[in-house]
Amino acid sequence: MSTFHTDRPTRRVVVKVGTAIVTRPDGKLALGRLGALAEALHGVRATGAEVVLVTSGAVGLGAQRLGFDKRPTTVVDRQACAAAGQGALIALYDALLRRLGLTAAQVLLTEDDFLHREQYLNVHATLERLLELGAIPVVNENDTVSTAEIALRKGEVFGDNDRLSALVAAGIDADLLVLLTDVDGVFTKPPSEDGAQLISVLDAQDIEIGEASAGGRGGMGSKIAAARLAAQSGCRAVIASGRDPEILGRLATGSDEGTHVPAAAAGSKRKRWLAFATAPTGRIVVNDGARSALAERGASLLPIGVVRIEGEFPAGSVVDIADEQGRSVARGLCALSAADARERIGRAGQRPLVHRNDVVLISGGSP
């Protein structure tokens, strides 16, 4: 099986720790592991690299503090648990890092901070400034006020810190995203089964495996998706065990442990935002000629190639662009409202509905 090696120096690292690393099976904080994590972050900083920590655990910690005997299953209970747990979690990180001469800076984010480009740019300007000042940003979803990230679907929670960590890594042009979990990486089958082999280098383009983890919202499938997102944004990603306190330092200096997803050539920040950090508010269905012009020539989308407009949205909204079979072709910013765009369907000589600078192609049905 192939292995990974890089001689590229690591300038900026995003580290994501999951609930299984932050807490023990009884829901209480795993103080020994968190202390070792703080030491590892200090070690990476000592090499001259900048570090951002994305952490789970606030809801689980809050549930334990508020007396829940099992993980809460309603949005309002999760929000209450987040409120009780978030302060305790950041206080612990702050105390651990201060003992090592480092400054923790809490950054709480919601989905809206990524959906709207101005807010997206403001978030990353703040992160850049914190890193410039020598702080370690400690990032988490603001579950106390957010409902999109902790809403329930078929009894399971969707939205997770794996994806958040990849979006942060993409936004600040990180060199390395490390997703620390409770297993050694991605295996050919469940690690407990005979014959399971660790995958050293993963092409995550077409792979979907894993279920949500018991304590948190992510699972191996979530981590692979996050690693793929980061890699397509030009950031090398590694999925590895967070139970080894020394692994972070080794990964930052090029170790081939865990499962690596090599970085691909990255597009512009604007197109990365369109591809990964937005949610379409409507759909433009196009004919085969327009589909080919978008996919093969990098053209703008003109009204003459539009078949129909689905949904209602204002000018400047992010829209899905699909062919007549319903397959997503691209995502882009529509210059007109849905109502104005409908009036121009099929007409020649009109300005583009979506300019080529505001289009990102979609491969395999997802960015």
C-alpha cells in the first residue's frame, strides 16, 4: 500500500479534535489528553508554525454538567447544553495554554458566517489577525444560537466540526489539516474486523463511508468529506489518532502516520467559498449548449441557454446550475433576482445571469 511523504515545510496548521478525544466515555473531560494536546500545540508553535484549534465537546460537557443521563435529542436541549459547556471548555483550554505561555482566543461561528461572503471575509480577517498577534484561535460552532448545525434529521444530527475545520483551513490557506479521532486513520473495513488495513494515502474524491460517532456528530465519512474539502482547497489533510500525544508534532514535520489526503491545486478564494461554504437558494436549469459552454469553455451563463428558474431569490444569491436531467453542473452567483431572470429566459443579447468569474464547476454532483 502506498505511503505519503512531503518535504514541504508546515507554516500553518488547523487541528480538529472530536468529542471522543475531548471527553471520556462517561462524558467528563479527558483532562490528561487535553493537557497532552496543549503540550503538542505548544510543540508545533515552537517550530515556528501557526496553529488553529477546532474543538468539539461543548454539548457533551454541558449535558454532563446539567445532569442529563444521556445525550440530549432536541435542539433546545442541545442549545442549553452548549451554553453550559462552552464556557467550561474554553476556560480549560485557556488555563492549559496560559501555563505554556500561549494565549487562547475563542471564536464561535455559525453557518451564516460562511454563507454570506462579507461575513466570511470578516471571520478570516479576524483569524489572520489573531495568528499575527501570536494567539491560538479556539474555534467551535456557536450551538447556543445556531439551529442549522444542530438540527435533527431522521433522529441524527447533521453539520459537524469536521467540515467547519476544513472550511477554516481553506479560508486561511493552511498547509495542514489534522483531524484527530479515536482510531489510527481510515481502514479498508472496520478496524475491529480481521484483515482491516490502514489506508495510508486516500483519494477521497469518490468515497463515502462511516456513520455518525456515538458521542459527537461526525464519523469517518464526515472526516473523509472534510479531508477532501481541505485537499481540494490546496491544504494537505491527515486523519489520525488523537490518543497519541506526540503524533501532532510528528505530523507537522512530515510523518506518514495516519491517512493522508494530498493537497490538490487550489482555485481562487472566491471560488473556494462558492464551492464549499455556500448553500444554493435556488436553481437555474440549462440546456445542453449552456451546460457545455460552462463545463468545457468556462463561459458565463447567458439567458438564451436557460430552460427554467426554480425557487425565489434576490439578486446576488448563490444558485445551483443543473442540466435538464437534474444533475448539478455548477454553482454561481446570479446577477438578477429569480423574477427578473425569468423575464429573460431564452432571449439573446442579454447580459449574463451568472458571470464566469462567479461560477465554480461541480464534479460528480457535489463541489
